[in-house]
Amino acid sequence: MTHSRRKSGRPRLTHGFNAAFYKQFYIDAATRVTSRTEIRTRAALVAALVKQLDISVRRILDVGCGLGWYERPLRRVFGAATYTGMEVSKYLCDRKGWVRGSIAALKLKGQFDLVICADVLQYLSDRDAVRALANLGTCCRGALYFHVPTRRDWLCNIDQSETDGDIRLRSGAWYRKRLRRHFVHVGCGVHLKNDVPFAQWELEGPWR
């Protein structure tokens, strides 16, 4: 989701996770909500924090991977790691070869050292979002990068005239309550599994 100043206007609705959807929100420079450059910068930040916390990464899972823009920058840092892209979009799975499925009904073998789940759960019902968060806790054995727009983001951080508005908005507290069952937040949207030991200087962690 784009993070520029809010504008007035009716949010655009999605056209399904098909070619038109990805062209509008990811490819077309006039209407896209993010870019490959933005994702590359975000992936580098996530990778740097994971490395700083001394988390070994051998398996990467990208849930709702879309066009797969996280893959290359993460592989650049974790060169020996395998990358699994998971998508519900038949269009992208046919085109990119991703594993087709939903995190709300996870059917993958084993656990992953780094899981990316960015801009996915806003498309799920409350029931499926609860299942998805539980599944993230099951499939992740190391670090999770989790990003989702909240109600506050919709009001304060998102340019509503240029963002997909066909989403479900929940409070940040709703997500934190369920993430805490499995993870501890270490900053910048990165969460570590509760049983993973790590050391972090007091003022380097999130605080307010």
C-alpha cells in the first residue's frame, strides 16, 4: 500500500487477482501502489535486521508473493536459501510457477526460517485471517516479516485515491493480540518466533 498523504475520492475496487489487477496496482506507474524499487529497499531492511539478530536463513516462504519482487533482494543476502512463492492468483501461478494456495489453508511441508507476509491479510475474512495468523505461527521457525494496512493506516497513512479499497480493515490491536501468541516484534515489521533466542540492545528495539 502506498504511504503518501491521504487524498479525497472513492477507493478503486479490485478486478480480482488477474492481469488487470497487477497491471493497475503494480505495473502501471500512474496507478501502482508500490514499486519494485520500494520492495527492494524494504527487503534489504528486513534481511539486514534478520542477519543482525543472527537468524540463520535456509528456507524462505513468501506468502501472497504476487510478482515475486522480494525474491531477488532476499536471495542476494541469503544466497544459499531456497525461496518458495505462494499465491492464490491462478494467473500468477500459471505465469510464474508459484505454489497455489492460501495461508488460511496452508498445505506446505516443513517450516521456514524467514516468512514474508506483506499486504495479504486485508483480503481475508476475520475467520480466515485468524487461521492465517495461526498458520504463520506454525510454518515459521525463525523470523516473520508482517505488513498489513490497519484502520488507522487507512485514515492517516494511505492515499485512498490510489489504493485498492476492496479490503477489510482491522485495528492494529486486533493483529497484535494474535501475533503475540507466536511472535515477539523486534522492529520494522519483523517478528521472531517466541522460542527463538536473540539479543537486542534496549534502545534498538521498538518502544514508544
